[in-house]
Amino acid sequence: MAKKAINRLKVVLVEQGRTNKWLAEKLDKNTATVSRWCTNEMQPSLETLVEIANVLNVDVKDLLVSTKG
């Protein structure tokens, strides 16, 4: 069964020319954890998502896949 894409973290990182490792360092998180977020194997908590949005200087909504068609 394919994983459902919930977050757009990988897309936003690519758009900004940033890496998983860079984000992991900024958030003081393990690179494997950030990698799992980027592949949608795991999702960050809401608090962490807000922290990610602040680090990337984007709206939290930009990090999520829209549920509207």
C-alpha cells in the first residue's frame, strides 16, 4: 500500500535549495527523523510543524497537502 502524502516538506526544501540535513541541524533533530518526515513515513507534531514553518519562513499551510480538490 502506498504512503499517503500528507506534508509537502520535501517539496518546500527543494524549492528553497535546502537539505534534510540543514533542517535537522536548525531544529536540533536527527537527520533520519527529518528524512522520514520528507518521505511521509512519519509526520511531525503540530508544534514541530509550526517550528519548521518558522525556520523555512513559510506559512504552515504551505507545508501541508490540501484536502480540498
